[in-house]
Amino acid sequence: MSFNQFITQSRQRVDRALNEHISRFDAHPRLLEAMRYSLFNGGKRVRPVLVYASAEALSEPNSCSDRAAIAVEAMHAYSLIHDDLPAMDDDHLRRGQPTCHIAFDEATAILAGDALQAFAFDLLSETTDITDTGINARIQLEMIHTLSHASGANGMVGGQSIDLAAVDQTLTINQLETMHRLKTGALISASTRLGALSTGIASDSQLQALHQYAGAIGLAFQVQDDILDVTSDTETLGKQQGADAALSKPTYISLLGVDAAKQKAQQLHEQALDVLSGFDYRADNLRHLSAYIINRRS
Amino acid sequence: MSFNQFITQSRQRVDRALNEHISRFDAHPRLLEAMRYSLFNGGKRVRPVLVYASAEALSEPNSCSDRAAIAVEAMHAYSLIHDDLPAMDDDHLRRGQPTCHIAFDEATAILAGDALQAFAFDLLSETTDITDTGINARIQLEMIHTLSHASGANGMVGGQSIDLAAVDQTLTINQLETMHRLKTGALISASTRLGALSTGIASDSQLQALHQYAGAIGLAFQVQDDILDVTSDTETLGKQQGADAALSKPTYISLLGVDAAKQKAQQLHEQALDVLSGFDYRADNLRHLSAYIINRRS
């Protein structure tokens, strides 16, 4: 299977699993509609793809990997909904579509985000089909703990808080990296760890290598985001080009310039390949993914 | 120990455990301050008290009960922060203090709520001291699943969504009960279940009885809230008296009138005592709690 086929299959797989699990909700229709709207808005599914690629690096992805893939995507979707709110980044456009609070209303957007976070933990804490995969309860707990830690005050939300405080501030490159390591890196790292844990056979050294891999590509992802913010256009991006610059947010471009930023992305890619040296051909999709991240155009 | 002593001890116990666990965060100071502000604003700790009383009905509360108590309180605190936001109920006063978005700002309030939800799951998924209590991983998973289910689209958030849509609407008494069963009842029910599960020895029939107990007192709590909204004053309540009436929200008072509402609260209390008939004296604090809920003045 080519890397492109892997990407396509992973996206189809997580969408199918998402559809199946969200159909079980018997919730207020408007709330459910807003949750679906934000989950199915043409996202690239980078985190679910990472879950599957990490599982594959060790073994076959199973139904527990599916739950992990949905959980990280639900967590990501909730964070985007809340980040886009008027009190936060005040974005009207996301992936070329009206943001959740524009398509619905602010209250519904807040609640849809809240419900998506709970949905992620709901999925990971069920025991039905996970038991069949042979994943024991202790590993399942570790998966939940990985996600809760990565998404809370010491992870994603903490990073978003630093980001908001950084508007109009000059950050050092270290401060900028800390912010991104928390804001986007933590969930990317959790995605690789969840994928590996979902196989039930991950060793500590494998988890450690994947953690380093995730650190490198997570930062590369952000550097590339900053590059695209100044070199791409609104149509290709599906969001307002130059939005970060307009908000006076510190970026790798404002700190390093475009050329040095591109060089940094390349270095991070090489670092990601290095730490995977102990894995065989089954980690090839992780290797391709790293290249994809720094070469993507939207 | 008298019931009042039990309440005081439970509050001190959960506050101590909360302090200890939140001190481990190394998060953005403003975010952490907003989380602390909302957790320690003089709340009555009804849900933690329920956790301890339910644990006590079966055995001794342990460190796993402490985690359960913090988790339900963190979840409750997050829901209040988000409910108070301008796009939701737009409340400026909570327990006599400025609400989180007034004391801080809207973005910080949204993020503090988000982080508190993650905190709840973080606490329940750790394995360190829980292992010492003899609680096995499968029970721990069941606790997490109980909380995630109670707080998401099929629980608390779903209820809040129905509540927002109900402004200026006429609900039937059944619709009103469905809304409250989700909005506040689900977390109250989860509190009793978590308390019982935390002992590691809860039987299915005991869990079922506690579920019915929680259903009765959860509804009684809401009926009493509606009664206080029209019969108390702002100072005693610590929030705006008449706020629900001003928002044209349907209440037990608007549907039943004050006298019938008081009668309903009394009936629910008797129902709560009935379903506890299979428990011995160790469930007395649950019995007292039911009486406390319908007799409270704030």
C-alpha cells in the first residue's frame, strides 16, 4: 500500500468509526448537529492517521486503535471550536467553512466542545469491544491518562492559555517552543502513544522513541503552519491567510524569517527519522508522515 | 458523628485533597488561578459529600473516594464556569462572588472550564495510590465511564443544551424533568455511583438502589432550587434571586406553583428514604442528606 493509500484508508477508517460511535448518542438534536458539523468538516485527520501509523509500527491496528483515533480527533475538534470563539481567536472561517459558533451560535459551540471532550473519554473508558482486542484494563487506563494529561492545564489547554497571553508580546524561541509543545505537541504526542498502546504490546523503549518522534514532527507541524500563514493564500489554507500576523502573534517567521524556518522544519524531519531507526519497515508510514507534514500546502 | 460534623469533615476532606492534587500542576499561572478561584469559591460541596456518604454506606471512604470527590466537584465547577458565560446564562454573581469570566476574562474562563474537565479524568485515570486501595483497574475504568457518560451529550451538557433552548418555551412537567435529570441529575447520580464504586465492594443491587436514591434527591434538589429562586433573597442565595423567572425559564414554580412544588420535594425525599431500606445505619448520612437538600435555604 502506498503512503497516499494509507492516508486515504486511515481517514475512511476513522470516519466510519466516528459515524458509528456518534450515532449511539441520543442527545439534543442541535447539540449533536454542532458536534457532527465540527467533526466532519473536512479535517485532515492528522492525529487519527498518526494513531494508525503508530499502531502499525508495532502490529495491526484494532478496534481499540479506532477508539483512540476518534478520541484524539474529538479532542482536537473540541479545541478548534473553543479556540475559534469570539473571546478567543474570533475566527469565522475554518477549513473553508463557517466556524461552529457562526454556523450555530456561541452557546451551542461552547457546549459542543464540552461534549466532544467528554465523548473522547467516554470512548476510551468503555470495555465492550476493547476487551475482545486483548487490551487489559490497565493499558486502557494508561491511554485515558495519556489523553487527559495531554489535553489539560499541563498540555493543550495550558498551551492555549500561554498563546492568548502572548498576543502583542515578544517571546523567545524557547518560550514559543514551550507554547507549541503544549498547545499542539501534547496531543500529537498523545496520538502516537495511544496508537502504540492500543496494540497492547508496546515496550517502554518503543514508547520513548515514539515520544521523541512526536516531539519532532509536532514542532515541524507548527513551523510549517507558520510558514503557510505567510506564504500560502486563504483559499488553499481554508482559513484566513496572515491571521497570526494580523493578531501580532509571535511565530517562527517573526522570530527566524522564512528561510531559517524552512531549514528548521527540515532538521526536525531528519530528527524524526533518526529516532525511528530502531523500527523496521512497518514504521515507514510514520516516516512518510513526517515528510508529509513539512511538505503540506494547507 | 452528627450529620453536621459529617458535612464539615467531608468538606474539609475534599478541600484538602483538592489542594494537594491541584498543587501538582505546573501550568500557566493565570489559568491555574482561575481554576483555583472556581474550585474554592465557597461551594457547598454537595457532590463530594454525596461521594463520601455513598462510600460510607458500604465501607470506609479511601483515597480513591477522594479522587472521585474531587473529580465530581471539578466537573461541577467547570459546568458552572461555562454556564455563567455571557453566551450562556450571562451571570455576574455566583455564591456571592464575581463569576469566573468577570473576575478574570472570558477566554480564561472558557479555558479554566476546559482544563477542569480534563483534570477530573486525569485524577480518575491515575494508578499510583488507587492501586494501594485494592481497587482494580476494571472498576477504575467503570468510574471513568460513569463520569464521562454523566457529563457529556447524553448527560450534563445535553441537559444544558435543552435548558438553553427552553428559554421562553413552555415545557411540560415531563420535559422539565428530562432536562433536570440530565443537567444536574446525571452528575448527582454519578457522585453516588462513584462513591460506591470507590469502595471496590459495591454490588449491582446496591448500585441500582443508589441510582434510584440519586434520581429522587437530584430532582428534589432542583425543585428546591426553583422554590428558593422565588422565596429567598439575593444575599442568602449568593446569586441573583428571581434570575430564572427573569430569563423566562420554565421552573417547577411556573408549572406547579409554590405549594405543590414543596409537596413534590417532600414526596421525593420520602422516595429517597424508601429505596435505601436495604441499607443499614451506615447509610444514615445519605438519609440526612436527602432531608438537608429539601430544607436548605441557599
